[in-house]
Amino acid sequence: MLYLQSYVYIWSLIISAIALFFLWRFVYSYIFGPFVFLITLFPFPQSEFSLRLNIDCYSTLFSFIVLLISLVVFVFSITYFQSFQKGVYFFWITFFFVLSMLILINFSDLFIVILGWDGLGVVSFFLIVFYQSQVSIFSGVFTILINRLGDCLFIILIVIFSFTSPFLGFFWYLENSYTTFLVIFVCFMTKSAIFPFSPWLPAAIAAPTPISSLVHSSTLVTAGLYLIIRHRNVVYSFESIGLLLVILGVFTSFYAGCSSLFESDLKKVVALSTLSHLGFICLALGLGWEILAFFHLLTHALFKSSLFMAVGSLIAENYHYQDSRYFSFFSSRAPYSTSIIFISEGRLVGFSFFSGFYSKDYVLEAFHYSSFCFLLYCFLLLNLFFTFVYSFRILNSLVCFYFGNSYNLFIKFDFYHMFFLSFLSLLSIVAGKFIVSLWDFSLLTIPSGLKVIPPLLLFLFFTFFYLIQNNFILSHIWAHPMILYFFSNIVFLVDFFTNFLSKVLFSSISFNNHFEAGGFSFFIFSWSSWFLSVFRRYILYLFSLNLFYCLILGLALFCFITF
Amino acid sequence: MKGFTPSLFDFAFIGFYNLEMLGYNFSSLFYVVLYFIFIIFFLFSGDFFSSWILIEFISLLFILISYSLSNSNAITRVIVYFVVQSFTSLCLLFFYILISLLSFSIWFFILRFLIKLGAFPLMFWYFQGFYYLPIVPFFIALRFQKLPPIYIFTFVEVGVTNFYYCSILLRILIGLFLSFSSLSLKVLILGSSLYTNGWFLSSLVPGFSSFLLYFSFYTVFLILALFLITNYFPTNCAFFIFISLAGMPPFPLFFAKAYVLFSLVLFSFPLLVLFLVILLSSFMLLFYSRYFISIYLLN
């Protein structure tokens, strides 16, 4: 314990020094503009291979925030890991995680960026399987496989850009538009868990809580979105990317909000709220306001990390039970953590003059300026409504008394942890106003009537929630097993990625028996029955999805047509 | 010295003494050394006839190695491998005469090449022949027995046609399907060697040097994976070995693959085939993952 403490304090000193360096570089680049630090290593076949360190406002500010959060996480994990044997192992792995994130943020040469991009994927596997249970190994392998898909697409991107770019970086020319567009889009979506690739993000909560607060706030999930923001000149040169980003972002945040209403796992609710915020950032990118997306990325990183750490300390005090029904009346037992949760919930909802207020409202106001149809706007307002609901559910589980254990573990937290967490939460209150003062958003003005809609939604929510709580029929429809199954699977996506694909692959075993002997017998005897069996499974699966996806895809088509 | 399990440190100072403790006799080691000497001779041989003789020597030495290392039980099953190899090396001479004197089609030569390597359409003998080989002959058969036919194949002007691209993709696909059904590590490695045949073919397009680079990188990691079968390694290495076999970026095999990819781009390889090759390689990690999952479970 003492050894671990001294170990972490030395590391935290080094990290804070690097963070201050990045803050200094941010001020420098804010005043004098961006510059590139370049060392040419050796010439590559078509383009030179170099270390190209881009220092601008985006990279310096984001790496400062990442280092700040990782500092608090390091200090938090002293108390969290005092009962574990593998503390030092954990610190080294986390160090490599932060290092690969910094590589991803600061370098622009693709061959270097892929090291950081894939270092995140590999190291996150080790972090997720830390507890070595069946659940954690499942989610770890699931995460690394989705990351592997994104990594393959990134290699394809390198191949594409090695044709065109003189420095092996993101470089735009008009000839290979369509493939490049698709590859860039799908590649970044895998890491940021946008629609088809989202189920790894709620699964990744099997990691220890300090790591979840690092992964879900600032490092792993924001990598793809950050690269879009960074290389916006390339990405925005595609015509239809705005529409795709907006529709997928709204849809992602919509179903994440839906499923967080039915979730009783406290940590998973917070993870799903991360997913909905990622959709929100994606929406801001699609509207063309990459600076607003970056702003929301930063504020989201700050409040989500402090929320996760407070929730993690509650979970540690509750004997690592994560079910929210066991947290009844915890506000009196752990007042400090609960107050941190209160503050970060306020920022999450967008309480006035907190940081979430600035970043969220600007995105909403920017949406009024776009030419998207009214249906998407309704979806967006529903998302806000869900945000109110799940943040209220978290608070409700902490304050109200339902049932549960009357004992809890008393963990004396480190003084530095309390200090840093208070600092972080205070910073994330102030950060919104600070960042707004850096960039001028005065162009965005809307009539005051539109501004009233979110508070009106709040009242609507309270009546709705009251009805569901007290009406006998409504509460039974709400908790119907089909609905619960649908949302706990994240709109069947978990089912698709695990059960369905494995069934299709297992049906290939008869196929393999033929092909081990050359495959001639397969083509003579059994190809028809094999294809039939696979297609039967596929069609049955499609029927099970039918109801929901026809609705959603129809709505999306409608949006396309009206647009 | 029963129960002696050599560590990684012991393998750095590998010698006759250590190997004899593991059950290898002197004669087999003599054959192994002679085998590699002949491989080096083969790589320096210029004309067709001398290279053919050296191939015969090499396959003879391989028979001696596997004979001296395997039980009487395994010998009867290994015979499939020898029959196919000797048949194909006879075909080499025969088809050479047919092609050069009677101007037969080059397809005869290609068919013989496919049988010898156990590549996609003609791999009917592959799993039967390889599975019962002991580990050292298994490794030699997977790697160094494939070097001479590929080296000879570079001299034949086949031409990079649509057939070539199709065969690359089919090998990769069939290798993926077969390695999926594996229940033992040996079958997995056999399936993945079918898969890497596709990579070998694509690395031959720029030239023999890029093939050798990929080949040597792959060989090192295959040795490490085969040590896993014999349980000489601490099993914590399994994750790194398999993840580098799958070609994840921070690990060495990725750089070999990246070199091949960049040189393929220079030689105007069709991009669609290239993208499919890269994307299909993402599935390989799924199949390798079974063998490193169990390390991270407590029970």
C-alpha cells in the first residue's frame, strides 16, 4: 500500500509536469497559431516517413485534459486497488494506455498514429480482463475484435493515402472519393461506437471503475471523433458525410437513452449516457460545427470522468454491488461522493451556467440553423428528455429509500483524491465559460421561444415519470419482458454480434469437413443444403428484427426524402 | 533429469546436451543440420538440373528427420506426406520435359505446384499428411519444405492475372474457414498456413526479396507458436504470439505485412483485392483468440 502510494505520487508529479507543458503550448499556439515540429526519419517508397508533431489548439488542449483526468484516475486507484495484488501491473498498463492516446492526439503521420490507435485497442483488452471473470473476458475479446476491424480499415486508409499524400498523412484529392469516404467513416465509427458498432461500449464496463472513467470519458471512445475533428478538412470534403453523421448520431443517442431507462446497473447507466453523448458529439460534427463538437468533447470528458469516479467510490463502498436498487439512502452514508454526483448530473443535464449548459445548448441552437427535417428535431428533443430521465433515476436511487442492505463498507479515501476530484468538478463547472470565451460563438442567436423548449420538457418528464410510477397498467407495459430484452440487448445489436454471427460460423462446420479433404465432395453433394441452412437462419433472424428496424429504417428513409 | 522444463533462458544456450534430454538423438540433429546446409545450397543453385537434384536431397533428408523422430505408430500415418511429395517431385522433371520439348501448357506446372504446396484446390492430402508429424518435422514441413517450390515458381513466367488474384483470395478464405473449426493448436496452425499461402502469393508479386522478408518474420513467430504446443514457454506469452501472428500494429509481423502492402501498392496491385486481403485478416484474431482466452480466466 505504502509502496503503491509513493509509486503513484512520483508518476502523478511527472504527469502534472507534462500536463502543464501542454497547457503552456496551448497558450502559445492560441496566441501565435499552430506549428509543426518535424523530423524526417527515412524515405518511404512513395512518401517520406517522418515524425510530424502537430501543435495546435486542439491537440494541446485535449492532451492537457487527458493528462489531468489520468492524474486523478491514478490517485483514485490507490484506494481502489489497495486490496488487490496486481496494483503496479495496473499502473503500468494504464500508463501505456495514456501514452498511446497521447501519440494518437499529437502526431499526424499515419504510420505513427496507427501505433497509438492500435495500442489503445490492445491495452484496453488487458484493462478490461483485469478481474479475469467470464464476463470480463467476453467483453475484452469483443472489444478487441471490433477494434481489430477498425484497425484493418485504418491500414486500408494508409494504403489509400500513400498514393496521394506527400507526407503519409490525411490528404485530400478528388479522384478516390467514394471508397475513401466509406473507409474513413466506418473506421472512425468503430472506435467511437456509433450505430452498428456500439455494443462493445456498455460491455467494457467489466473493467475496474478507474479505468472505465478513463476509457468512457476521454481516451478510447473519443479517438475516432477526435481524428474527425483534427482532420476536418479531409472529412468535410465529402458531400454526404454531414447527413450520415447527423442521422447515425441522433439514432445512436436515441437508443442509448432508451436502453438507459430500463437499466438497473448503475455503472451501465453511466456508460450508456456516454454512448448518447457520443451520438450528440457526432451530431454536432454533422452540423458542420467541429469546434462545438470539440467543446462538448472536452466538457463531457471532464464531467463524465468525475461522475464515474464518484459512482466507482459508491460501488466500492457497497461491496462492489452495481445494482442501483442496493444504493438506497446512500446520500447520507457517502455525502461527498453523492454531492459530486449531483454536480456532475447538473452538468450532464445542462443546468444553467454549468459547462454542459454552454456546450449542449450551442449544439441545439446550431441545429435550428441547419436544413434537416422536423422529425430529426423531435428525435433530438426526445434525447434530451431521456437525459433528464436517466439522470433523475441515478439521483433517485441514491436519495430515496426502497430496500437494500443496511451495511456498507467504510473506505477512507486518500486526501489527494478528494482534493483532485473536487478540483476536477470545480474545473468542469468553470471550463464551459472559459472555453466559450476562447472562441466566439456570438453568431448563434435564436428566438427566445425556442429556448423555452428544454425546460418545458423537464415538466413533461415529471408528469410522465409520475404516471408510470403510479399507474398500474403503464408500469406493467413499461416492465414487459420483451421490452426489457429489447433494450438490454441494445436494440438486438449484442444479439447480432454474438449469437447470430457465431451461429452462422458454426453452421460452417459441415462445410469444413468437406474442405479438409479438398472440397470436391462439397460441390458434388451438399452445397445446396448448406446454403439453405445458413439462409434459413438468416431469414429467421431478420423476422425477429423486423418490427423495430422497419420502423427505424423507414423513418430514416423519410428523413432522407424530406431532406 | 525427469521433469526438466527448460525456460526461455535455457533455449538461448541450446545445445546437443539439452536436446538429448528432450528425446532427440544425435542422428536426427545431424540430419537437421545437413538439411539446412542443402537448403542454403539450393538457394545458390543457378540451373534447373542442379536445383532439381537438391530438392530430391532435401526431401530425402526430411524423410530421414521425421523417421528418426517419430514413433512406429506415427510412421504409418506420415507416409501420406511422403507419397505426395515424391509424386510431385517426379512430376517436376516430367512436366519440365513435356513443357520444354513438346511445348505443353504451363498449367501442368502450376497444378504440380499447387499439389506440392497444398494450396487451395488441391489440398486434399494436407490435413491427413501433416497432422501426425512430430513437432520439429511439422515445423520444417510447414516452412522450409515450401521454400524450394516457391523459389522455382518465381522462375516460371506465370503472369499476374485474374486467376492469380482469385487464387490469393480463395486461399485466404478457405484458410479462415478451416482454422475456425480447429479444436487443437496444430489444426489451427495448418489452417493459418493455408491462409498465409495467400499472403505468400501476394508477396511474390513485387519480388522474391519481399517474400523472404515476410517469410522470415512469419517463421520466427511460427516457431514461438509451436513452442506453445510443447508447453516449453510460459503461457503468458501466448497473447503476444497470437496477436502478432494476426498482424496487430505494434508487433513485428505487422511491419513485414506493411512492407509487403506498400510494395504491392508500388506494383499497381488492384486495390479491391488488397482491401479484401486486409479485411479478411481481421477475422484471424477471432480464431486465435480461443487459444489465449483461457489464460485470462481464474478457474
